[in-house]
Amino acid sequence: MCSPILLDAQIALQKDQFARAHRIFSRISALQELHIEPQYCSPFKLQHDIEQMRYLLKKRKLPKKFKEDISRYTAGLALCRKIGTDFIPLIPSLKEYLGPNYGTLFHLFIPGKTEKFALNQRQDFAFIEQEYLALKNPIVVIDQVLSKASLRKLRKMILESAIWHDIKPNAHLGARLTYGLSSPLVFQIAAELKQKLPKVFAGLSLKQVWAFKYAPKNSGIETHSDGGLVNLNMWLTPDEDNIDPSTGGMAIYERRRPTSWTLNQANGYDNLSAVKRLVSQPKVKRIAVPYRFNRGVLFDSRLFHETDRFHFRDTYVGRRVNLTFLFDRD
Ligand SMILES: [Fe+2]
């Protein structure tokens, strides 16, 4: 983060001023819509956007003129499939062809705070905290992590909000705070986490929140370690959409990124063979966490981890989605 407005957002997060952080991120989103050109498209991105527009048109949440966008995207998709890679540069002729809505926040549902709690109050947070702090390599699974009210709102956001603009390898799309993901509910979750697990988050502040949406069948994200110290990853697609319940989750290795490594070395595809060598050492245990709807995985984000292979139903509403909160030292 370097621009003054991003720095302002970071300071608000550092001070746990979440309402202010949301206001700043909303301003950043509006600015990006005005100033930042999308750089790429991909077959999965176009397919996703076509399905999302159809979904919103059916619910009468988009003007009918979006049917023209669907026609253009469908022709664009045929072209992108011929090219066949995950990152297709958005050359001027392709951009013009897709039209002015491509890469914009053309529809948003911004979930407000829940009246009661965002986290499931039936959880024994004192026990979760104790368990986390006692482990040398902390990995704690929290089933039914969110309240029903927040789950409903987040599901609506995932399906309705046109926030899926980060084109990633292996056919998945990312959403970020600086471009439409910020909401009062997302920050309510962060605030409650800090309040319910005060020792886990002592001296730490929220640094990043992101969400990923995946193609139905894939190997997901390769082995990596995230910046920061504590990661809460949660899954937001109903179990009925997961065709193979023995897969679909994630695996975490009981091996932290070496302190001498840069974040790029620990997180980049360029260094993947070195990462694989580290985690395949015989002493390194691999903990598989199967996918479950509304399951949270709280872990030390320095530990190497990867998406498990997965197979979800090939429907717009059935796409595998995760929402991740990353905390680090102030
Ligand atoms: Fe990660």
C-alpha cells in the first residue's frame, strides 16, 4: 500500500476503525471504477459474468439492455476459448467489443451489519482460543463459524455483486476490499473475531480480506504461505454443491515459511519447486481439512498451505467460494 488514500485505509484498519475503513474503501472502489482499466480477461471470467448477468436479469436486478452484453460476452467467450489461456490481454479491440460494463462494479449488494452477531454465538470461543494458543503449529477448525444472518447476506453478496475482477491462474476469480468487497458486515466479522479471540489477535490488526470463486473442477491454489500471522479462511458454498465431500477443502503443512525467504519466494509460482521440496520432507506433516459449508479454518498464515482438489456442481450458484481474513502485527 503506498498511495495516500490506501495508507489512510491501512491506518483505519490498524486502529480498528472499521466504519471509517469501509468508507475509505468505498471511495477507493469508486475511484478505481473511474480510473483503472481492466488488463485481462479469461474464459472463466467471461463465463462467470454471463452467468451472473443472467442470474441478475432473472431476478430483475439489471436493466434489460444487459442482454446485449450477454450476446457480446458469449461471442468473446468463444474467441477466448480458442486462445485457451487463463490470462488474455484485453487488447483495445476486445475491450471495445465487450463494451463499457466489462471490469466495472455494474451491480452491488453491500451487506450491512447483522442486527445481532456476525459470528455464531454458540461457539465456545474461549476453548477455540485455548486450543489455538496451545498448538506449536496452530490450525483450528471452527464449524458453523458464522451466524445464519451473516451467511444469508454473504451468499447474496457472492451471487449478486459484480466484484469478481481479479483474474487468477487455474480458473478462479478474486474479489478485494479496494474494489467492491468492503462492507459493514465484513468488518463486523473482523471486529467480533478480535473481541472473541483477544489473545489470538493481541497486537494484530486486519490487513487484508479477499474472496475467491472457482471453476467447478480444479486443483485450486498451489502450495504457498501468506504474509501476516493469522489467517481465517471460511467456505461459503452449500455442501449440496460439493460433489465429493471427501475433497474440496484445503491442506496445511506443519512447516512455516523460512524467515530468510521473502514473501514472493513463499507465495510466488516462480519458486514453487523450492516450496514443494520443503513441504515434501518426511518430517513435515500434511493436515487435510475437508470442505464444509460455513467451516472456518483458523491457522498461522506462515504455514504452507494449498487448496485440495475439488469437484463442485457446474451451476452459477454452486461455485466454490472462500472468504479469507488476514491479520498481522501492527
Ligand atoms: Fe493462502
